[in-house]
Amino acid sequence: MTRFEEIKNLVMSLEGDFDKFYDKKNQAAGTRVRKGMQDLKTMAQQIRAEVQDQKNAATQK
């Protein structure tokens, strides 16, 4: 569950910047949100590839 914890931690670390951007209209926070969401997308793609590799390895045995 380490990968799941990494995703949770990333999302939770962005909470303050989401608040600053949407509620206080802080543009710099919006930049941080965009970067964090890009990191989340990259992490999700890596996890998808890991899952697919493990599934393929299990079916080849």
C-alpha cells in the first residue's frame, strides 16, 4: 500500500493550495496546484504500468 499512501499524501499536501487558489484567488497557489496535479497524473500512470506488469507476469506462470 506504499503507492496508495504516496497518492494520498500528495493530494493532502495540495489541500492548502487548492483553498488559496479557489477561495483567496492566489495565482501562485494555482501554479502549485497545476504542478501537483501533473505529478499526480505521472504517479497514476506509473502505478497503472506496475499493475499491468504484475497482471501479465501472473498470467505467464
